[in-house]
Amino acid sequence: MTLPKALGHIRVLDLSRVLAGPWCSQNLADLGADVIKIERPGNGDDTRAWGPPYAKDAAGNDTTEAAYYLAANRGKRSVTIDIASPEGQALLRELVQHCDVVLENYKVGQLKRYGLDYDSLKAIKPDLVYCSVTGFGQDGPYAHRAGYDFLIQGMGGLMSVTGERDDLPGGGPQKAGVALTDLMTGMYATIAILAALTHRDRSGAGQYIDMALLDVQVAMLANMGSNYLNSGKPPKRWGNAHPNIVPYQTFACADGYIIVATGNDGQYQKFVEVGGRADLAFHERYATNPLRVKHREELVPLLAGMVLRQTRDFWIEQLEAVGVPCGPINNLDDVYSNPQVLARGIVTEVPHPTAGTVKLVRNPMRLSASPADNAVAPPLLGQHTDDIVRDLLGHSDDEIAALRAKGVL
């Protein structure tokens, strides 16, 4: 039996590109929405060219599908329209009449020049949900600046609390290893759109959503931000250590790295006993956590030397056996071969028009009655243009051919 899709009644006109917007629309597509991705004729979304690596065909040769693009565009339909042409703008206004949501990440004011801003499209479809994603929002002194994830991680405070301590080798601010602010903005945009659709279903009214990467990043400071607001003291970087608990950090072992997170004195005692340093368990300078925090500069090197003598597997096996929280720092080889990851089926392989099949990470949302759809690959550039323009908008083949000859499609 085919289960219904949670958003099977929703159609999204996706004018976004790169990551924050596409991450949002991919969520909506996974949940069953019909997402029509508008791309530039000839080039498409910028990330189509952000390779290598590219998906490979059956012979092992690179296709034109960059792995970056594949990560954020699952399950959409690709339509190529020149948004700068009057004919292309007219087609998009036609499409809006068949859509519930418009998602865009153009510069502030750019779509107004094309008659594709919220006020213009609301006149066509009053119950439209329209979501704009920008670096800094629609107002304020930075509204017209371009905002990129790396820049926002710095401006929004994340890098001030990420990275090794300034007084240690390698100290200084670091960005997150993935475009965290883009991804979280995509998640917040998803939530906002779903809330706006619920409001529309109850009231009949659409609305405008103003999503800004900087707003999201400042909100994501969470307890760090709250600590500052209630103390007036900016937090500092601690690398992989904890400001209030010792040892609660990473350690190098003989063949890799582990995380040890001793939350109480008993766990600390078991940790050092497993490592053959029982003399440190009740030492007058290390017996309690406040003492260990006070004397961390002398204790941590002793613990580091202890851990380095054994392998990662030794530590994980022995510490798990005595109830000391620990774990590996996995590279992606480890992640994708992890038995728990395999058991959960997080990696899926789906058919693809040029690559034969591609491996993707499925949507982690597990809904029992209306599951996410992870079986549709990201589309080829313009793969669905004729289907949408002919079948949804009712244009003839001759009209489509004329638009294509003019470079509109």
C-alpha cells in the first residue's frame, strides 16, 4: 500500500539556489511537495558546477552532476526559465497561480524589478506563502549586503566560540566544517513555511516570511548567547575541552582520537584506573572536579600521555565496559560503515538519468503514516521544462519551441 505524503497537496515554486533555500525546498520535496526548481538556461544552479567530485556513470566517468548539487536538490523538478526576460517573468507569474509557496534568495529588491516580489504576486494569488532568504534580512543597515555562510559564522559569533584556545598551538577562531548557518537557515525556513501553510489553511490568508542568515546564527548561539546576556561576559573558545568539567575533551590515542566525557568523580576514577594510572584517581590535586578544573594545565598532559599508549578500540571497549562515556572521532569512512548507520538505512541508492544510480543520505525524519520520499534523484538541468510549461500551464509545443528559440527556456 502506498502511504500518503504529508505535503502531497502542496506545490512550491523554488527560485532559490546554492544551499540555504535548496535545503529548505528539499525538505519540502521529501515530505511530498511538488517542488518546481527554476534554473538559468544553460547553467542552472551554481552548485551544478561545484565539483569535483561528480556523480559517475556506469563506466566510471564523471557526469555533469556535482556531488554538492546532489546533496540539496533531491526530488525536485527542474525547469529552465530566463527570469530576466519579460517572457520568462510572464511564465513565472502564470506558475504562481498554480503554487502554494514561493521560495527565493535573490538580493533585496531584485525581484521587484521583475514583478516577482511578494506584493506583485500576492495580487495574483492572495493566499500565497512567500519566503525570502537573504544574508541580513529585508531591512536594517546591512540589508543590501551579500551574506555568505562563512561570513555570517564570523559576524554572528559562532567562530568566537569555535576553535582551539588562543594560548594553545593551533589556537584561534574556526568555522564549522559544514555550512552550518546555511543549513540551519534552511531548516528554520522549512518550519516557517509549514507554519504559514497551517495559518493559511485556518484563515485563508497567505503571508510573507523574511529569513536572514544573521538572525538565524545569532539565535543559534543558544545557551552561549543566554550566558552572555545574563552575565555580560563574552565566552571564549575552549577547543574540544569543557570550561567546567575535566576531563571532558578529545585525546589522541595510538591510532586515532577519542572523546572522553567524565561527568562525575566516579567516572574519572574509572577512566584513570583503566589507563593504569590509579595513582591519579584520589590524588589530592585531582580527586574532585573543582580540583581538576583548577589544575587542568598539569593534569591534562598526564592524561594525554596515558591515553596515547593504547589504541582507540582499546579505550572504547574498556571505558564502555565500566560506564565511562566515550566515543570515536570518525572520519566519513567510519561514519558510513558504522553498524548503527547501516542499520538505520541512512544511505540510500536511487536511480539517476545519467549516473545510473547515485548514493544519497536520506531525510532523517521518520513519519510512520506519511513517510518522507527518498527515492527520487535530483533532476537534470531543465529535465521537466516541457512537462510544466505544456501540461501545467497549457502552452502548445509551437509556443514552447518559440520560447526556446528566444532563449527564454
